[in-house]
Amino acid sequence: SMQEGGKFLRVVSLQPSATEILALIGGAHLLVGRSHECDFPSDLNGVPIVTSSSLTFHSSGQVDTEVREAMQSGKVDELYKIDATLLRELQPDVILSQGLCTVCSIDVQTVHRIAKTMDPVPHIVDLSPENLDGVLASVLQVGKAVHMEAEAAE
């Protein structure tokens, strides 16, 4: 997981399952930023949170309602905010993002838009596992992105 020059890769994860995958392959120490939903493993408390949600939910039914209302009013991007300033400060080499679902995660276009303006531009891994094979592929994808292919393949 070393880069050229012996520096550790800096990883920001915007998706809880990506964070779990990273921890699973022994890469949790590479994490420099996470989403507000990334709460596993439990020792992530010191890792800065780069996203926030304006949802005030307590039940999933309520979430559905809030999300639907937001979509109707065209305000989906206000449900989940990404702190671009903090993301830039963290200078990630790799961003683990989610390709599939705009509603349940930060909009992937937003992530790409911010990343393009960063120097150096981070490598974005869009994970959208639809089934178990997809999840296993995601593990390998994350492993490859953080130079831990061998660990991911185990």
C-alpha cells in the first residue's frame, strides 16, 4: 500500500461498504476521510467526515418520503452534501465512491466534478456491486486501487 517515495496512499471512502472492504483487506490505516454513514470499523472516530446529510430521519419510511419529496423538488443534491474544501485539504490519492444510487449516496457526478479540480487528481473507484460476484469484484477493485491486490485476493 506504499506509493512511490514510500508514502502511504491516502484514501477517502464515500461508501460504508467500501470502508468495510478497505478494513477487511487491512487498509483501514490508509483512510483519511469517510462519509457520515461510514461507522464500521468502530475505530474510525478520528477519521474526518467529508459528507453530511440534511435528512432528519428516524425510520426508513420517513427517509423514502423525504427523498421522494427532494427528487420532486429537484433538491436531491441538498440531501447529501460533500465538503469539497475538506476533500481538497485531505488530498486523497484514491476516492472510493458509489456508482449506482444517487439517493443513498453522494452523487457520483459531484465527486468527479470536485476531483477534476484537485491537484493531483485522485483516482476514483466507482463501486456498484449488484450481487455477491459484484461485491467480490469490488474487493479486488479496492485492493487494486490501494495496491493491496494480494490481500484483496485472499
